[in-house]
Amino acid sequence: MSLFSTKATPRLDPRDVPVAPMVGPLISMRNLEKVFETPAGRSYVLRRISVDVQPGEFVSIMGPSGAGKSTLLAILGMLDSAWSGEFMFAGHPVHAMSHKQRVALNKEHIGFVFQQYHLIDDLTVLENLDIPLSYRNVKKSEREAIVADTLDRFGMVGKKDLYPRQLSGGQQQLVGVARAVIARPKLILADEPTGNLHSSQGREIMELFKKLNNEGTTIIQVTHSETNAQFGNRIIELRDGWITGSEGPVTA
Ligand SMILES: Nc1ncnc2c1ncn2[C@@H]1O[C@H](COP(=O)(O)OP(=O)(O)OP(=O)(O)O)[C@@H](O)[C@H]1O
Ligand SMILES: [Mg+2]
């Protein structure tokens, strides 16, 4: 049984898409560093991160708890701007961009699955799923059809009018994944997207990601699971803020 369809493809208005030549890597980081000032002193969380991700890759970031995986993903998703170094996204110099420009890039190109879900508390499941579409140039009737289709594919029709606090952790995680993929972003960033799911549901999410990836979506996931990592083409290992290993392609 396949729960998921990837046929709903809202069209983007070319006027909304920042013009950039799509040659070379989708992501290119050079000497990126993240430091927290704490009462105990400076705490280095990311150290001289230099990494390229090509369009169409499916990368898994692995490493022990506290290694800096979520921190790196938040920077990749342009949700954090307190770092130093160089970060190019689709030819755009993120390091030189204003907050507003970063938010625009995020909304246009990125779907993010948060480790702690981060659904909007005072919106229903249906309304949460509509948010990414509302950023796009998609007609209301088309949006409604895409949301209805997605609710169906994720088995959430019966929950559509509930608020996040009325859902189980696993159900919130499913809505989080649905929200990240619904507008067919160029890049999906997923932080432990199956951590709270039953293994068969987890496998279905990985199969959905694989399908989207085969259709051209670039995916970067954080995972502790070797099984999930095997769905990707490359593993980046992070330890104490350093990239300590990179292996792949895992599959041809
Ligand atoms: N606001 C903050 N102030 C100080 N240190 C912080 C802050 N936020 C995160 N850190 C530190 O940054 C480090 C990396 O945290 P991060 O959440 O990126 O780890 P992670 O690899 O995602 O771990 P996990 O697998 O447990 O999710 C941790 O040591 C954490 O204590
Ligand atoms: Mg984390």
C-alpha cells in the first residue's frame, strides 16, 4: 500500500523566484563556524564546516547526540543567522543576505521537518498543511485539493480539524513531514523525521523521500538509523562539531 502521492505540484510564479544560475552545487559551505557564548566560556558547536551538496543528492548526517547536527540543519534551512563563514545556496550568498532575503529563500525552496515538530499550536492539522502552499502562487481551490490529497495520503483525514496538542507524538511527526513535502520544495531538510514513528511508518516516510529524491528533490536528513541512512547516497559524520567522515555513494 502506498500512502503517498507526489503528483501535486504547485506551480511557482517565476517572478517570485530569486534569479540565480543553477550551475554547480545547491549548497556550498566553507569554514562555517558556530559559537555560543555561555557562562562557562565560548562553546564551539560547529567547526570549520566545508561541504558541498549537489542538486539531486540524498545526504544523511549522522553522529552522536550533541554533535551539532540540528544546529547545522537549522543553518542550512536559514533559520539561524548567528554563524561565520561562507554559505552559498543555489548561487545565492546566504552569508551576505538580510534576514528578509533568507526567509524568502527558505519559504520558496525549503521544506523543514523539525526534530520537535514545531507545528503551529493554534492552527488545525489542515491549516498547518496549508501554510507552505500559502507562500506559493497557488489558487485557493488548488490548495484545498492538494491539502485534501495530502491528508488522505498520510491517513490524517480524520484528524484534519484537530490541533497539534490533540495528536500523539507520532501523528504530529507525520503532519510535520506532510507539511515539509506538500509544496514540493527544491530541498527537504529533515531532523530525525521518523524518530517517533512505528518502523513500518518510518519505512514509508523513507520510501516517500526516496521517491521525491528520484524525481529531483535534494534531501538532507539527520538520522541515528543506519537503515534510514541507506536510503541516501552519502553519509556525513559529525562529531563535536567537526565533520569527521564522509562516505558514499552508498548506492549507485
Ligand atoms: N542556545 C545554546 N547555548 C549553548 N549551547 C547550545 C545552545 N543550543 C545548542 N547548544 C549546544 O550545541 C551542541 C549541539 O547541539 P545540537 O542540538 O545541534 O546537537 P544534535 O547533534 O542535534 O544532538 P541530538 O542527536 O541529541 O539531537 C550541544 O552541545 C548543545 O548543548
Ligand atoms: Mg538534534
